[in-house]
Amino acid sequence: MKIKIVAFDADDTLWNNELYFQDAEKRFCELLEDFLPQHTVTRELLQTELQNIAMYGYGIKAFTLSMVETAIRVTDKNIKAETIEKIIGFGRELLEKPVLLLDDVEDVLGSLRKKYRLVMATKGDLLDQERKLRKSGLSDYFHHIEIMSEKREPDYQKLIRHLDIHPGELMMIGNSIKSDILPVINMGGHGIHIPYHITWAHEKADAPIDHPNFRQAERIKDILNYL
């Protein structure tokens, strides 16, 4: 491997994220349990989120709007203003959550930046991702920060053109096989998957990868075995 750039996903790769969403979703379902069972509300919320991605994108604001829309729909517009206010409060709480780094993140970044240019390549709401990066204290480790609205092959192609490298010179590291690993490998790059214990249903891949450019690691420090 002639790797020049090592790129990292952010949420649930460098710091905790999905567990906060799962907690907010649980409280949202409890709020509506007089109308529908919790598992049904979960299914309805996911359906709303998937329908809204093209319009709202990803992140806390999109999630909050999807919760409000779902609540209005499943209650047949019988939801009280006070309940809507509580749902909006769930979103505000998410925006105020601390950024907790995963184990060994700074040690790994400190080691790798001696040999490679490091990039953060994440998707989501621009303001929210910038906030989390600022709170994380990791900015100085990265040569470049890319906050994408989507993570598909054209988005990564745009990134490598900006970095002036060939696809085979990029190593992407992240917790989502679907958005962090597959698009990069499909265009000729390399990927290391580090699973997180919670994965949003939309980010789950249908099948494991059998490819010479794919690596699997249990923890972020294990990527040093490959780089």
C-alpha cells in the first residue's frame, strides 16, 4: 500500500454519537406510548428519517424535525403543543451533549500524523459537526476537514481531487461499512472498518466485504497494525 492520506470518519469512530440518538429516540417512543407501542413508533420514525434525508440531510436538526413529523402523523394530529415542545427539547439536549473521545484516539492520531497527512471526512449538519470538532480538541491533528452532505463515490472522488491524490493513496477509517468503507474501496481506495456497538439502521451493510483492500479492526489502536 502506498498510502498518503489517512481519513477518519468522526461520529462513533473518534467520539461517541449514536448512543445519544438512541437515548433520545427511546424517550420519544415513551412519550407516544399512549398512541402506539414503542417498537411501532421506532419503525415509523425510521421511515420518516429515510424519507427526509434528501430534504434535510443528516444530523440532530433533521432528527428533531423527523421526530416532530412522526409524532404528528402517528397521533393523527392529536398531539399537544406541550408534547411537541418536549420533542424539540430532546433535540436541544442533543446539541448540548459533551464530546467524549473513544479510547486511544489521540494516541493513534499523534502517531499517524508523523507519517501521513490526516483528514477528517464526516457527514452531517455543518454547524453541528463543526461544534463537535471544536469541543473534541482534535482539530490540530488534521490536514483537512471535509464535512459532506452524503458519503458516496462522487463525494469521495471530489475529496481525492481536492487532496490531489489517486484513489489507491487513500485509506478511509470508519464505523460504517456502507458509507465509510464501500464507496472508497469501490473506487480503488483502502478501508479499515472499526465497528461501534450501536449502528443506526440506515448505516448497516447487507453483507460482509471480501476484498484485498479491506481491513477489520476491533479498536482504533488496532489500525496501527496496518499503517
